[in-house]
Amino acid sequence: MKIEALDIRKYFGPVRANDGITLTVEPGSIHGLLGENGAGKTTLMKILTGFISADGGETRLDGRPVRFASPAESIRHGIGMLHQEPLDFPPLKVLDNLLLAFEDRLIPGRQQVRRVLEELCRRFNFSIDPDARVNTLTVGERQQLEILRLLALGAEVIILDEPTTGISAPQKVLLFATLRRLAKEEGKSVIFVSHKLEEVEELCDRVTVLRQGKVTGHIEAPFRAEQLVQLMFGQSLLRSDRSRVPLGEPALELQDVTVQTYRLTVSHMSLAVRAGEVIGLAGLEGSGQRLMLRACAGLQRPSSGRVRLQGDDFTRRSYRDFLAAGVAYLPAGRIEEGLIRGLTLTEHYVLTQRGHQPLFIDWVGAAEGMQHKIAEFNIRGQSGTPVEALSGGNQQRALLSLLPPVLKVLAMEHPTRGLDIESAMWVWEQLLERRKSGTAILFISADLDELMEHSDRIIVFSGGVMASPIDAAATSIEELGYLIGGVRDNS
Amino acid sequence: MDSILLIRTLASIVRGATPLIFAGIGETITEKAGVINLSLDGTILLSAMVAFAVTYTTGSVILGFIAAMLVGALMALIVAFGSITLRQDQVAIGFVLTLLGAEMSSFLGNPFVRLKGPSVPHLPIPYLADIPIIGPIFFNHNLVVYLGYALIIFSWFYIFKTQPGLKLQGIGERPEAAFARGSNVNLMRYVYTALGGALVGFAGASYSLSIKLGWSHRHTAGNGWIALAIVIFGGWHPFRVAFGAYLFGSLKSLSSIFQRVAPGIPSQFFNGAPFALMIIVLLLVSSGWLDRLLIRLPVRLRRLVHDALLGAPPGGLGRVFVKE
């Protein structure tokens, strides 16, 4: 099915999210939609799938104008969307998730849907257990399930919003193969929304680049990376060079640490992280890396083993003691765990002041202090801005600005998840600056490029087993990808 | 204790748990849809009063039940309107309604205090009631108790085995995803909140017309809170809710037995004991203690025990759904 968007406009107050976007996707092709965060990609896709309505413009399917009042209506017309976070029901069973999508019958035809699911799984080489609960599946399997649901509902146009975030390397290979097959063999139209250049280059036949709500170019494959970057940012960006700093004394040591929770046990972890060293923690979500990181920061009590900070035993000490010793933890849920919704930047500034504080707050001084940080960290916001009003990148900047000036250990979950390339580069500049003063950095990331580019050593977690650290300089992205997937490379 | 007394005690537990089953399952349905109706205690009081008043005035038990269900549905609709349409805090609305319902039942129910009125007639089920032990415990009651059994099974079947039930789970777990699949989330939330409320109203009527006959001030006070606790204890599953209701009933009759055995201890102790025990049980099933217990079990058993003991609240519970 051919889908056309003509002069689509959508304004949110003064923000022109979509400012006259025109785009045609031919059946049998994979069409990339590229742009940094806030370029208007997601808004456009939500308009095409009936989640929001456009302020102006027209959508056509095979030349006929259509207008959808809801996503259910758009799927009836054959347009299905796979959301970044799969829009499914985690506590329900796989089969029930599929059943929920179908038309009303009092007693659903379980056996029939089971057959449909098994047949689709065979067709695409997926292996999904119909009786498993969705929250026991990986993000990649949940995506597969969503794709199957859309196909079962008869989708002819499939839109994927940043589908490679949080899935493993083998799953990505399978996903790409599936998309190619859908487009080339089954004649579907596939729209692939991404901010990752390499993926678009690898997969797409044609790409439309968006910047600030406008189309900056339609390009056919083969693509030139510099050209795409220029269209995305209006300028060329240079990757920072990796500079090594001399490593100091061990800042953090784990000695045969075991962490146990109901879901997962990670046992016998031993590691010494030296001052100024950067350790990347890789693995599928829920493989144990988060437990390990939390144990390092005193947020998760080990059931056995020792945790030492600069030689001192901190094993059963409280998180406050860890903080006082110069350990900081930046969680992935920036607004959920890292910041306090409803409080302004200045109020955060006051809350993070250490040492003895007077009973009455010096608001003028605090606002000035925060102003300095805002200027220094280039945060787009005012000192009186509530944190939830900041964009993801600015929330991360705010979190970094609130860290104490001297740190021994900095533990981070996904330091650049959801950030555009420019913000991500800026974040890493800040982090690498810190290790010059002897801060050891441990970070979790699902982005293999990020792990390879910034880590000194990488530790792969797989099903609760911590592998021994590998030297980032001596490995490759492919090898890392297969280690994460739990498949050993034989060569 | 001889066996006749034991059977009689068990029968009274089954009978006494009936209103809690109606209220608990009603609230479970409401919460499955993602709405918290906290007004249970007030709703039960008001509907118990209205049921008795209507039955006393008209002589019809059926009209009493219908009136009580209307009262329950109406109270629930206030919660739905306030939270879904006006987007106000569900907990605050429910709490205020609890107080309002209690006060109104005292005020409006004043003329009906300590009167003798009609009640649901005793109705042993032929043949079944003659089965030794089981018969007298389960089948020697009245229609309300039997409807309770039916509700347990029917609500389980509806929620977990039918298409509309699946959609009900969907709108409570993840309203955005249900909306994307074509559910009218807010309309369905209205419907299930009202339906749940009507069942809570039925629970109120079953007190004044079947279990604790008549009306007095604060006639059923406290039972609404117990029903809310049972919903959590029951992990939002009808079978476990029913089990919770029977467990609470057992604790209550145990305490009355102990009261007879040890008359020296103040009766308040035994009256309060089931509530305290309920708190302890709740703590056990909904805290990290269970996690610690689970890791000591063999891996094979963990998942089973975990599923049997722990129930997670619907993912979208208490969260207003706003279409973008």
C-alpha cells in the first residue's frame, strides 16, 4: 500500500513539531525517517496512525484521502505501528495479548489464535512461547510479538519507532531480516524511524531527513554518511578522540560479591576499578549488570563478599556512607528516580548541598548558584523551571550539574539513552573530564558503539553471570554483540 | 468441640463471608479496570440502610436489593465522574465518600433503627444439603450465599476466559495499549466502576437482609475496609479474594470461640484481633519478606509459590487515561 503525507502541520503552542512535511512511501520499500530528538519524527508517525490529529495537511492511502480518529481506525485501514516501548500488556500471557487485538467474540477462539501465532512464528523464524507471560520476554521478543499482531490484523504499512533500542545483536539481525522480507517478498511498506545513521544506511532504500519539523532532504540509497549528518544537524560533527589518562590506585573493589534477589542471583563477582578508569557494563536488560552497579553504589546489599572503597571495607554500610565517600549513582529513570518531579532546578540545587545547612534557605543565593550551573552546563531552562518541563537531554545535563565537584566513583545507567548525538557527545566530554581528577566511571549501556568508544574495559553480563573484563581496544563490535547474545564466537 | 458445633461454626463462616465476597469481587472488577473506589465502607453502610428501609417499607426483599445496588452504583459513578471526567484524585474522592456514606446512613436511617423487618428466606438446596458435612456447611443457607458462589466462579470466568474480560484487564493494565487496540477506555471504566459499585451495594443489602438483620447506627462499619484489604490480599483474583473473605471469617469466629474459652480477657481484644491478624497476613504477602523466603525455595517451586501468593495490582491502577 502506498502511503502519502502531504504538507502535514502540527503545532504544540509555539512549537512547530511538524511544519509542512511531505513524504511518500512506496509499497515494497523500506523508508527511513531520520532526525535527531525533537525533529518531529514521532509526531508525524502519531499523526499517520491516528494517535493525534494534524492541524493541517492530508494523508492518502493509494491515492485516496483518509483521516483517522484513533489508532484502531488506522490499523483497520492497514497501518500498524510498533512503538519504541512495545505497546502490550506485560502481565498477561502472549496468547491473551494477541486475543485482545481481535474483534469481539464472547469466548475467544484460543486454539485458532494459537495456530495463527505458531504459523507466523514459523514464517519469520521467531520463537515465542504462546503461554509465557509477556513480562518474561525480552524487549526484542515483545517487538516480534507486536509485529506478528500487526500482521495478523492485516497491516500493509508497518511503522517502527526506534526499534533497535534495547534489543540484542542477534535480535537486531533477525529484525532486519524480517523487515526486508516484509518489504521485498510480501510487498509491505515499512517506515523505519531512527536517529542511528548506521542502521538507516544498512537497511533503508530511501530516507527522509527531518530537522526542526521540516524535511531537509529525500535521498535514495546508497547514502553518504556525511550528507545525512549534514541534513540532520545542518553541520558536520566530529567524533571526539579517545584519550587515555594515567590510572591511579584502585577506587572500588568487589571481592567475591554475590547479590541475590527473587528474580536473579549474580554470584562471585570480583573486580578492581582504578581511579580514572572507565568500565562499560554490557548485556541484555536484566542480565545482572544493574544489580552489580547498584551493589557498587551501596544501593543493593550483597549477600556475601566484600565491597571496598579505596581500601576501606564498605560492605554493609548505608548508601549515605557511600555518598559521603564520594560515590554517585545516576539512574536510567532520570525523572522517576534521578530528579524530583514538581521541584524546580533551584530546589534541586538546595537539596543537593552537602554539609551543615542553615534552617532557612537562602533562595537568592541558591538561584544564583543554579544560574551558574545552568550557564556552565548549557541547560536549556531557567532556575525556576520544574524539572519535568526539561527535555531528556537537559534533564541529564541537570543531573550532571548537581553532582558533587569531587567524586571517587560515578555509576551510571544508560548515560546517553534517548539523547541526540550532540547532547550525547557533550555528556561524554563531561564524564571524561571527570576522570582526569581520578573519578572511576562504571556505566551500563545497550549501545555497543558507546561501550566501545568510551570504555577502557568492558564486562559482559549474561543470565546473571559476570564475565571477566575484556579490554575495549582488543575487541570488536561484532564480538561484543555475540558475547551479549550469549553466543560464543568460534573463530 | 463436638462435630455438630464445628460444622455449625464452619457454616456460619461461609455465611458470614458472603457480603465480603460480593464487595471484594465488586472492588476487584473496578480495580481491574484501573479505578480505585475507596468508598466501600461508606457505600456498604448506606446501601445496607437503604436496603432495609426499602424492604421494610415495601415488604419486598428484591426491591431492597435493587435499591442497594443502585445506591452502590451511584456512589461508584461519583468516583468515576470525579476521577475520569474531572481528573481529580481517586483516593481523595473515595475517602470523602466513605465519610459521607457513613454519616448519611446514620442520618437517613434513624427512623429504621432496631426494627424487625422481612429478610431473605432460608433455602436449603434439595439433595445437596443432605450430603454429610459438605451439605450443612455449604448448601444449607439462603439464595444470597449461593449467589456468592456463582459470582466467584462467574467473575473468574468472565475476567480470565472471555473476550470482554480480557479487554477489562487490558484497560486496567495499560490503557494506552488498550486504546490502540480500539477499546473505549474511559467508557469501559465508567461501566465497570458502576458494576463493581452495584456489587458493593449488594454486599450492603446482604448484611441488613441476610447476615446481620435490621439496621442500627454504624451497622456494618469496618467491613468496607476489610473488603479493600481482601482485594489486595486476593491479588486481584476472584478465587483468592473469596479465600481471603473466608479466612477473615474464620479469624472472626476463632476469636469468638476464644472469647468463650478465656472470659478473663477483655472482649475488645478478640474483636480487634482479626483486623490485626489481617494486617499481618497482608504484610506477609505484600512485602519484601516473601522475596527473601522465595530465594530459599528450590527454583522449580519459586514461580509456582510466587504466582500463588503474590498478585500485582493492575498496571494502570489509579492512573487517569488521557487521549493525546
